Amino acid sequence: MTRTETGKPHTELARKVVDYVRQQNLQEGERVREQPLADHFSVSRTPIRGALALLAERGLLRYAPNQGYSLAIVPEAMDHAPVDLPPTEEERLFHAIVRDRLARRLSGQVTVTEIMRRYDAARATVTRVLVRMGEDGLIERGDGQSWAFGPTLDSLAAMEESHRFRELIEPATVLEPGFRVDVELFAHIRRSYQMMLESNTQTVEARRLYDADAAFHNALASCCGNRFLAQAIRQQTTLRRLSENTGGVNRHRLVESCREHLAIMDLMEEGQLQQAADALRQHINAAHGQRPRVSLRGIPPLASKRQ
């Protein structure tokens, strides 16, 4: 894999470019110029060019000869767009920790030193990953170097509790006084769904289907106007995404979920919020009734080794 001057793959720089675009509030169609990015990240234009090319391959940017790169989607959609970038070292460690926790190979409380030793990871990397997990509501900082895990979907009982919680909060979100449909965000999600559904869904990567599901539910959080409900929805979405590898993939159900999401968005955009809330509750119950059974046995040990 091609690497930047700092020894990190273009993937990591590409993610930083996405964050930069969000911060600059660039609009769809605006130029994304190499030199300002090179100056901002203190690198040459060569790694920037590689990162931009990667983002263009993933559909976030578009390239035109003699013009360069421009933003291909609205910036608000970047949080929800299924962008298939290769995992970074931090992401590999993140998922290693989560998988071991779900398999109960990690206790409810860990230290930075323990994680460093177990996964042969640098202190800075471990710290960044634990902070990110804290932001996602998966872990809380304790005394000294200790961190304590929060609840996870590691059993059928936990999944039942999560289902009942989502059944309470997500339909209520649609009925919040501050709920406002983000037309551009919904339009982007709709386009990505339709492109996927028009293809052979049997060959679509399961991760894309999971990404599509997460995009819809995180969009509800963005639209609800209640920061506490938004935080709860995002946390539940994160927990569900992290537990997706503990059971089989119900591809048919994931495709049906996309169609249900489209119908619910139609109701929201038409202002039929009570009907949308009812449809959302039915959707959550249907998904729960056809979910793959949890199986934590046989998950192989996983460690995130530095290369």
C-alpha cells in the first residue's frame, strides 16, 4: 500500500480530508484544492493527491481533467454515506477490542497498559481508540489508567433490552417538536438505497447493507432536534453495528429494511409524522423478529498487531 511521508497510508489522510471538508462547510460542487490541504496537514501535494483519488473512487469527490477535484455530495451526508475506505490501525484495534469484549475475553474493566500489551499497540494509538470508544458511549474513564465497559449486545437478554429501548425512543424521536426533515440528507440516502436496490442485492457486500441501515437511523438522530434522543439513537446504532459479526447475515431482511426505510422517509417528507412513527415501530419489531441469533462461541482470538 502506498504511504504518506509520515508512514501512514492514504486511507488515514483521506479520513482527515473528510473531516476538513466538514469543518470548512464546503458545498456540493465546490473545488477541493490540493495545495490548501497540503499546507493544512503539513505534507506535500503527492500524498494529498493520493487521498483525494481514494475519496473519488469512493464517490465522495469527483475529478475533472484540468479542473481537479470537487465535492460530489452535500457535506451533511458524509456522516451517513457508505464510504468503503480500508481500515486504519486504530480501526483494527477498535474492532479487536470490541470483538474480544463481546466474546467475553476482556473483563469489564481494562487499563491502557493491558490493552497495549494484549494487542501490541502503541500507547498513543490505544489512548485514541479508548477516547473514541468513550465518545461512542461504549466505555467510561475510571481512576488512573482504567476504563470500564458499558453494556453491550453480548446476549439475547441484552438484545431484548435494546429492542424495547429502541421501540420507545425512535418512534418518539419523529414526534419531537424540534423534528425537521433534512431534505438533502434524505435525498442522498434515497439515492444510495436506490442504486443498491437496482443492482443484484445478492452480490452487494453485507457491510454496505449494514451501512445503509445505520445511515437511516443516524439520520433520524440528526433530524430529531433533541440532543439526548439523538445521542441515544447513535449509541444504539453503534452497538448494533459492532455486534453484527456475532450472528449470521439475514440478507433478505436487510434489503427489506432498506425498502421500509424508503417508505418511512416518504411519510416524513409528506408531513405524516404519526404514520411515520407507527411505521418505524413496526419496522423495529420486524427487524427484531427476524434478527440472526447471537452466537459468541467459536469467535477466534483477534489481536491488532503493528506491522
